[in-house]
Amino acid sequence: MDKSPNLGLTLTPRGEGTKRFIDFRDELAGDGKTSNMMILDEKVGEVIDRCKAYDTQPFTWGMLKNGVKPAGS
């Protein structure tokens, strides 16, 4: 089974008809760590955490000049 390059989502090849529906559904929306929904949820959580780090950090001229880095890095 192929995975998407950025998030590692499970990709179903076009025309594949041998998979049982329950297996397809579990890959798509199951509660296991490798299901697409759990992968998306984890990545969104990382984005939220990163946004919170930027929101709590004071913005300075040095950040503009040298780039912005999350708090604690």
C-alpha cells in the first residue's frame, strides 16, 4: 500500500477491487495510529502546538532580521 509523501496517508491504487470494505474503512477512519484520520489529527495537533509557541513568544526586531523560531528552540 502506497503512502502520501507529506503526511504518510494510506493511498488506495486506482482500480483495486480485491480489498474488503472493512479493511478499507479501517485504513481510512479507524482508531489505530496508522489510519488516515489519526495521522491527520496528529499533524493538526503539531500545527496547533507550533501556533501556540508563536502566539506566546514576544515579537522582536531580531526575529524579523534573523527569522522566527518557536519558543524553547
